[in-house]
Amino acid sequence: MVLLYELVEKTKFGIRARLIDKPGPTGLITTTTAPKLHPENETRLLSLGVIDTPDQTRAVMQALAADDAASTINYSQWHALQTWLATGERQVAVPFARKLADRIPPVAVRLRRDFKLLLTLIRAHALLHRANRASDDRGRIIATVTDYAVVRRLVARLFAEGIEATVPETIRETVAAVARCVADGVAGAAEASLTAIAKELNLDKSPTHHRVRRAIERGYLVNREDKLGLPARIALADPLPDEIEILPTAEALGDCCGVVASTEGVKEEEAEEDEVLRA
């Protein structure tokens, strides 16, 4: 895979076009301060919200300190893994794909893209563990329900949040904080300031403002102050919905397909995934 990207840039000779030719494997990670991307972008991505808690801030500082203390980073094991992957079978079959599709409720159009991404993630996990996977009569690696179980644990909430079948925990916490502020406030006010909400959440104003913006974007909060430059007056709006399970459990999937649905080894592989995520 090769990434070809053409752009224009300023040079001493004026505006010039430049083609970036980046050999693969390639990927894209981008960030934004917007509470939500354009729908055409959102349906092509899995969005990860920033964890803004004090515990996460402490973990980030500890990670930066560890990186600063390390003199060099040895990438040899990652290069060796890439070489190993490139020299063997890379095609993966997902024999339970149809059954999985039948078990996912078709509640949003974007699931047409998300389901393809889900299958890609299952294939990627099976590929990384191909030494422990069987092959079909065409030589392809056979993905197992174990692969699905691990992927589901990582992305189930992201899929549900993407189609708004569930509400991010940070938004639920923020709406609950506003409800407590309103209950403790002046009788009849039914509003809360950003300062009061930040204090209730034990956060700075900046992450609190970002959370409130996201909740307003989804319609669960409303700012009753319509004049620019005046402090926000945050109030409750639409009630939070019940959550819908989008991705079925591995056990439920195993009950309806001919693939062996044993989750033996899932805990060990989950531990490996967690170790990678912490690294």
C-alpha cells in the first residue's frame, strides 16, 4: 500500500504543488477540538474522545517522564514483526461474517461502512495471531470468534457511539453533574454555570467547556444565554436515551453459527492487547 497525497505549499519560488509518496503500511490519525466532525468524515472514521480526567493527566505526565528518561528506543522487534507478517499468508477468511451481519441491528446507514471496518479489524487480529490459527483449503487464515471477542471489547462502544445508539460516558457524567448543580441551586433557576459544573466534575473549565459543547451538540443540554460575551446558563434538555447493544457478544454469535465459538485464550490475548495499549 502506498499513500499518494498532493498538496500546495509556499516556497521561495511562490506557490508550488508537491506530491507526497509515502510507502506503506500507512494509516491516518488526526485530532480536532470540534465536538463533532462533518458527517461525511465521521462515517469513515472511528472517533476516540479525549480522556480528560485527573488520573489520565497524571498517566500522560508519567509516560512523558518515562520517554524522557529512556536514552534510545529499540524498534527491532516491531521491524521483525512486520517482516514476519510480510513473508507469510496475509489473506484472512471470516467464516462467521454472515451470521455476524444478521446479529447486528441495521439501525443506521453508516453501519454499511462500519461493518466493513469491523471485518477488517477481525482479519487484522487473526493475522497477528496467524501462528495459532488454522487455514482453509485456499491457504487463507481462518479468523475465529476469539478474534471477534477481542475486537468487540475494544470497539463496541465506539461503534455504538458512532451511530448514537449509546451516549459517551463523559457526556452522561456531564449531564448528571448539571442535574446535581440545578438541584442544589437557587429554587426555580434550573440553570448552572460552567464554573459550577467544572467544580462538580472536578475538572478545569476548558475540558468542562468541551464536554458541555458535546452534550449541547447532541441535544442533552442547552445554553439559555443567547447574548455573546455573557456567562453560559446551562440547563437540561432532552433526556438521555437507553443504550442499544450494536455488536453481539461472542457467546451469542457462537450459538448461531457453525464456527467453534470457544473463547478459550481470549483472556490471555486480551492481556496481550492491554499490554500493547499501555506500552
